[in-house]
Amino acid sequence: MNPPASPPAPKPHPPAPLFPLPQPRHAARLPAGLTPEDWQRLRQAAHVLPQVLHPDDLEEGSDEALERLGAIQIAKAAAGGRPSRWILPQHVAVALAQLQATPMANDLRPRLQARWQQLESMGLQREGLLFTRLCQQPLLLAHEGWRIELAHRVPVMEEPVWAFLRDGDLAALRQALGQMPPYSHGAELTLHLNHLVARSEAIGKDSQLAALLVRLQAECSVAMPFEDLKAALTRAQDRWEQAVGEQDRLASLGRELAFRGYPDSFETARQLGRRVTLYLGPPNSGKTYAAFEQLAQARSGAYLAPLRLLALEGRDRLVGRGVACSLLTGEESVPAENARVVSSTIEMADTREPVDVAVIDEAQMLFDPSRGWAWTQAICGVPARELIIIASAYAAPALERLLALCGERPERRVFERKQQVQLLGVPVPMAHLQAGDAVVAFSRRDVLMLRDQIAEAGHRVSVIYGALPPEVRRREAERFAVGASQVLVATDAIGMGLNLPIRRVLFSTLEKFDGVGDRSLSVSEVHQIAGRAGRYGLHDEGFVSVLKESEASSLKKLRELLPKEPRAPRDFKAPVAPNWTHVRTIAERMGVKKLYAVLSIFMQQLRLDDAHFAVAELEQMLGLAELLDQRAGALSLQQRFRYAQAPVDTRLPQLMEHYEAWATAHALTGQAGAPRFVDDVDEHARLDRMEQTLRLCTLWLWLDLRFPGSYGHVEAVLDLRSRLNDGIERQLKGRRPLWQRRGR
């Protein structure tokens, strides 16, 4: 009997590759003499090494572009948005030298970030694979000793930059860079500028030549290719000439539609010779208080707020100082007897009637892709003898460029925060919440879930989120301010203007849904929200951290974002939206009657002044225009245009159903019909139903203000709004759980 066969010997595992690579074929690109140990060190430090590339570093923005350059892939893209990582073969030795000089440690990332900031302060930046240096050169013109500071970029050798990132020796870097090289087209550009000024002198408007200098300087302060700069300067001179010359209305409208004369289309503002001051500083620095001090002394004035809530608060501030003040928002006009000031939302800015003082608040909202057009319009068009613009400091250069296009040079007034916000070293468990804490979430669902959990632990809770009407937000804020509630749970709605006695701001997450998908908070968002901690005069100090129940990486993300300075979007262009003049002129000239076609021409076919302006995001308006053309075509073009600007969230089917029905009835009969929702919901309904109905109230009142005689029933709608506000507040103050699984 044969012995049982022994099992086959296991096959030996193939040896692990000496150089683990996402793309094994890239092994041929590794430099000679590189050891596996060195490669492993480089892989582990790839997230901080300045020599490592991402696809976004290149203009094409793809892995394929890096592949064509012969780069070596270190890591593939990962879920959660982390991009792939690459390195050029010639930079492997440089990266290893970097690690030798700055070994991996907890302080390595902030140390390298500080050195990058030093490079940027010297005008050095990386553009793709090339380092460039921002240089300044004065150009002296023939007219009365005019001097223009020209900005231009020149390539620099990368070795001195890598050396500085290794050793931080600023003096050595300055020596290696040497003197700023002269602009290669300096003589030709000076000749061109002299020609433009001479052409302007010939018009005979010497008193307005100073505004031309400001416009030319605005163009020269942006580094751009020579031919583009010449064209931009010519356009600037054209705009100045058009502003002071007499031209027929046809040419004027043509320039307006192409944005090349956008600031000059606000004739009243241009004629006033406005004195403009930027009030710059972080939250809780007193800039808004100082602006209201000026406004309260004015013989006539306007406060322009980003939210209806802040317009209400602004009106109350002024009334509290004994200043009669009217209120104007999208849904209400509340005149005050003998009012000399109006507090309004930014979209309602009056660009016709001059005032002594106007205050534009939260002007960094200029960068908002959907609402920024309202700040562009107000900054260019508000006719105030003294204009105060309140903003975060990082927005100042963009604001100054926009004002320069108006021929205005603003002054800066910088406000410092009275006390700094300190980062707590550890997360805070929900069980250790204290009176004065604000917990931040980024959806209605999460706010209500946290509210229920914190209330179960015995705390009295106030809540603030976007779907709440302004009146309820104010009441919730007041409950927290007077100590009737101990903890505030809120969305980033607290980041804009509300005066709250918050001692600690605690993030429940560092991610938010922005209407398209989940994304990480930006540096400016973190600063705006964290800045609400430590209200001066209420708390001696402020703190910021995360909840222990948040994602494991939250504190690390917060630690990375908080030290960074917010930045304006790269290559920013001020957004502009169409007004009725644009719509009417396009319709007449192009022979079109449908609003959708007019707006499409505005967005896609008009030539813009691409260096400074861009069409605002109008996708929602386009969608509404198409609906109105189909269902309410009997309305005039102007009426359809007004409807298309309504505050209707197209993602909410119930709201859209009512909006469409009202517009259709208005087109057929001249009347929108009765607001049936007044009888469908009362103050005892579910929280989400009351919130939805309040949106209908807001929309009805907005439309009634623009179509007097077609809507009406205002008293019934206002009564329902008041009762729903009370009902929502009652539910929020109660102990019954409010969160329900109804999505975001």
C-alpha cells in the first residue's frame, strides 16, 4: 500500500517590488542610485513635500498631462477628494534633500506653509512647472509727471526657491534673485500710455484726467501679456472717454450690454465724486459698529445688508439711536415717518437717489457665484457722497480694482479684533457642553438631530438654520443672548452679522453640502464661523474646537485651516447680472420675444470685458424663464423678467407648483388667484410643513410688491406668517424631538 501522497508544496509568493509604484512601468523613470528606503521616505512625506505635483498644478489638470511630462506617480487619487500625487524624476533628489533639511515632524506643515507665504509676499509663485516673480517697475509719463506702477511677471530659477524651502534663509534667496529685472516692453508701453493720455488731453476735460490715471493704474497693476495689457489700457481710455464725452444712446447701450462701460452706466454715482472708505477686519473687530456710528450722523443714508435678518437688525440699530429708518426687502416695504435712512437688502439697492452716507455690508460676498452680482451693482452704482464698504481684509484688492474701474481710489481703515480665538487642543465631548457654547452643523437635519441629543442631556437649546424665517432666528438668538437657552446649535448662518454671546464655537463637521455635493469648508468659511467666539464685552476670550462625536479627522482639518489666511478666488472677475435695460435692448435689437432666448444671448453671445467682469450664474433664472415662456407667455417681457428674479427654490416641487400656478393665472386673467395655502396649514402643523408654508408666504409677498393689484390678500398672508413664526418658535422651545428623516 502506497503511502498517501504529500500535499504539494505551496508556491512561493512573488517578492514584493523594491519600489512600490501605482504604475509599475514608472520604475524606469526612477533616478539611478535611488534606494528603496529613500523612496519609502519620499512616499510617506508626499503630502507635505513642495516638490510633489497634483493634476491641478497644471493648466490641463489631468493625470495624462503629468504622464506626458514623464512624471512618476507616487499615489493614486483617493475617495474624499484627495488628488493623485506625482514627482518629476529630476526633483526626486531635491525632495530627499528637503526631507534631510526638514525631517517629518508635527510642525513641518505649518513651517513649510509659513515659507510659502514668505515666497508669496515676495511675489514668487509656482505656475505649473515654472516659478515666476512679480516685479514692479515705475513708468514715468509726459503728462505732469504722472507715474504708473507696472506689475509684470518673470520666470526665475527654481534652485534658489528649493534652497529657501529647505533652510528658510531669506537673505540668501534675495541675493540669488538679485534686482528686479526691467520690463522688456517698457519703452513701447510708455509710448502707448503717452499716446492714450495725449488723446484724452485733446478732449479738453482736464479736471477729470485724474480718474483716467486711476483706471490706467488699475490695468497695469494686473500682470498680463504685453498685447493684452495694451488692449486693456486702450479699453480703459475708451471707457474714460465715453464717460466724459457725449454719445448717442444707441452707442451707450451697446457699451453697457458688453460691460465695457458698466461702472459708467451708473451716471448719478459717477457724477457725485464719491468718497469711498473700506472698513476691513475680521469678525468681532468693531467695523460694523463704527460704520453705523457714521450712518447715524448722516442727513440721509442707506444700509445695504446681505440678509433680510440683518436688514431688520440694521433698522432696529438705527431706531435705537433715535434715527427714523425705513425697511425695504424683497418682500416688504415699511416706510417710517420722517425717515432719513433706509435699511434694505443688497438686491434692493437704489442706484438713482443720492444720499449722504451708504454702508455696504459683508462685501466679501462679491465672490459669491450666485449673489455676487448684487455687490458689484451696489459698489459701482450706489450714489452716496460717502460710501463705506465693510469687508474681510482678503477682499480688499478685488474691491480696490473694481473701484478703480469707477475712477475712484478708496481709503483703507483697518480694524483689529479685540481678542483672538484660541484653538482648543482636544475635541469636546457632547456630554461636556457648557453654557455659551455654539455647535455648528451644515444641514437642517443635522441641526435638529444635535438639538434633540443636547436637549436630552438636560441643556436648554436654541437653533438657527437657513429654513427658519428671520423673525424666528432673531428670537432664538435673543433666547441664547439672555440666557434663556444655554447652548446654540446653528448652521453657518451665525457667521454673518448676528451678535451672540458665544464663548466656544464647536464644529460638528468640517464638511458641508453646497447644493451640488459635499465639500470641505473653505478657509474663509472657517474664519467667519470661528470668529463668532469670544464676543468683545461679553467674554474675555474665545475658543474653537470640534465635537468629539465628529469625524476623526475634523480636529486635524481645523488645525490646518485656522492658521491660513483667507484668499480671494484666483483670476476673479466681478459678476454682473442683467437688468431690464439689457433685456429690453437685446429683445429689440435681436428681434426675439422669449425671455429664455434673451437671457441666453446675454450669457453666451455678448462680448465681455473679460479682464474685469463675468456673467453671474443665471442657470436658475434661465430655467424659470423657459417655464414662464411656455406657461405665462401672455405676460409682457418685463413681467416675465420680474417673475424670473423671484426667490423661488427650484429644487422644491411644492414651491414650484404654486409659483407656476400663480404665474399662469396671472397671464390668463390678470389675477394670481387666492393664496389657498393660507387655509391649508396653521401654527399647529409639523415643523417642516410650517417652514415650507413660510416660503410660500415670502414668495407671495415678494410677488405682490412687484405686481400690485394682481396678488393682494396681504393681511391674511401676514397674519399666517406671524402665526407660523409663533408656532415654529413654540416647537423649537419645546422638549419634543423634532428631527425626522426627510433629507437635507
